[in-house]
Amino acid sequence: MKRLMLAGALMLTAAPVSADGQYWVVGNNATQRCDIVTSNPVIGGIAADNGGGYWFGDGPYRSRDDAKLARSTISACPKNDDEQDTSDNEK
């Protein structure tokens, strides 16, 4: 019985987490800014090689405020990103 309970607990912790309500901070190659996005970003790839796409990602964060705080502490993010907050893709 204990083995069954342990196996069930391991399955719950290993299950994929839904991205609903989560935020990531990403470095946008096209704009040279740090954006806050609501979908799990794909880092690198062909778009990044051609000057587009994302060159780094950090997260997920549970709230937009947490992502903003994280963005303010990332040295690769220009400090003026905090003033202009139009860089998200919320739906």
C-alpha cells in the first residue's frame, strides 16, 4: 500500500505543469529588449540566428509582478524596460 501511495505521489510531482497564469522574461533579439510573455518561449533556433526570436528566457513566474521584479534584476535587460511596459503578449 505504501508503494502505491509513493508511486502516486511521484506521478503527481512529475506531471507537466500547465502554463496558464505563468509568465516568462525573455530577451528579444529583434528589439534588443526584455519582454514578459505568457507562453513558454522557444529559445534560439533559426529565428534567433537571423536576428529574431529570443536569446534567453527566465521563468516561469506565478504573477506578472514577480516577472517584472525578475526583469529588473537581470543584468542583460536595459533598465528602461521597466518604464515602458508594452512588451507582453497577454490575450
